[in-house]
Amino acid sequence: MTSSLTLSSSSMPLLTKSLFFMECALKKAHIAYNKGEVPVGAVIVDINNNFKIISSSSNCKESSADPCGHAEILAIRNASSIIGDWRLTGMIIYVTLEPCLMCLAAIKEARLDGVFFAAYDSKGGALSLNYNLYKDKRLNHNFFVVGGIRSFESAKLLSDFFRAKRQNK
Amino acid sequence: MTSSLTLSSSSMPLLTKSLFFMECALKKAHIAYNKGEVPVGAVIVDINNNFKIISSSSNCKESSADPCGHAEILAIRNASSIIGDWRLTGMIIYVTLEPCLMCLAAIKEARLDGVFFAAYDSKGGALSLNYNLYKDKRLNHNFFVVGGIRSFESAKLLSDFFRAKRQNK
């Protein structure tokens, strides 16, 4: 799932850009929601290419019966497939939920420059559980992490999803 | 990449079984070696199904341009695809190199019962770097980890690979 969407103004401040890209990720989370999947979406953007969106994905762990079917992993694998390189240097990922340990480590493996996430995940989020590998100097790649961008919308979507699921049981 | 191979004697002790399955994983590592990939192989075995091999994979990160193309991730995704469930409960994974953080976390995500690995990886192995998530009670799944099975063969294959690579530079 790719998009050639670019921001019209390259001079737009990073925060404004980030709100826009998180909006794109939230749209992907809504797609997951409508398919009965935990609503998480991710978007990968190339900083050096006028912030072009390289790939975007929705969580599809249940429907694809894939334990690695998290939105971040899919967006990373799609982006690498598109550019023909496992190194996503110069790119950043936007994701609507704090990455789990597997996804945060995959972001390291792909050499992404950084991650913006929306809602915090106190039970499963790598950072919330103090697995701060993004700044571990023993590892071969470090990157930045910023949480909380559009966290309200993402947290509401997630709580709506789980409430509906409980009511349908 | 799957195999219907089963052990003839279900009463064979676990250590003997483990030596055999690590031998299978080492064969997969040799396939990676011959393709110019870092030689790592993995095999997933179903304990409840007479230790049947469900899937096996070789590292193909470079040739597939996939940062998630590690042997463990591929074996996990293959196994889930074969059984049609992201939960690999009752299964164990054999891998020729200590899993990195991404792969150890993927083993948790897939709910595997445990992991046997061969060579230790002091620079990139999750356990060697003290990321002991396999026994973290805050997480929703814990599993066993045993290292060192056939470590000599695996370590030799890896050092042969990197020596040849340096010489060809």
C-alpha cells in the first residue's frame, strides 16, 4: 500500500508536517478498525525526498494470521520492497500506537531515522516498559522517538474498538 | 520452505532431538552461506505433533532487501501461514544464532513455547545485551531460552563467512 502523496510546502514546519502524516496514519488505523483489526496504522516518509510518503499500512495480524502483521512491520517491509534496499536511512515512521518491542527493534533493523507515535501503550509499548533500545549506544543504530502526536484521536479509536469488542462478546 | 520430516522415535530424549533439529537449522544456515547471506537458519517444531517440523528458513535479508528477512521471522511467518493462526503455541524454534531483539520479540508475539539457539552473539544478541524479555512477567507471554546447542559448528560457519567476506573486499 503506497502513496505518491507529498506535502505541497517543503517549508512547512516539522510539527505541522507531523500532524498531517499522523492524520494519514490514523486513516490507515480506521481501515484496520473497519476490518475488525486492532486499529493501528503507520506511514513511512522520506525526509530527503520532499517528505514523500513511501509506504503506509494497517495492522492485519488477525486477517493475515501473521504474528508479524503489525502496521509498522508491514510499512517497513513495503518501503524496503519499493526502494529495493533494507536500509531506510533518511526516512521516518509515523504510527498511531507506541511500538511494541518487536516493532521498535524492526525500526532499528531498518535503520530508520526516527519514529513519531500517537497513543502510549502502557502494557505493551517498548518505551513504556523501559526497553529504550533506540538510545542504546551498544547497538549499531540509534534513532529519535517522539510520542503523543494526535494521541487523543488514536486512544479514542482504540478504546472505541475494544469497547465494541467487549459488547459483542 | 516447509518439511514434513518427523523424528522416528517420539521417546528420543529432548537433547538428542535438539541436536537433530539444530542440525536441520544448520543445513538452512549453509543455504544462506552459499547465497552470500549471513549464515543463519531456523526450524520450527510442533511439540504436540510428534515434533514435526512445521517450517524452516534461511536468512535472506540482503537478497530480498528486507530488514525483517531474518531466519526466525521467516520461519515464524511461514509456520503461521501453514497452520492459519498467528499463535504458535506448543511449538519451539531452533536457530543457529542467538536471536536479535526483533526476533526474540517476534518469538514472544507468536507465543512460541521456547527457543534453542546455537552460537551466542555478543554484539547483537538480545540476551547478551541483557534484554531478557523472555522472562519479563509484565509481558503477556513468557518462554524458555536455551543457548549453546551445536554452537561450535554455527560459530565456525559464521567466522568462515566473515573471513571470506573480508578477503574478497
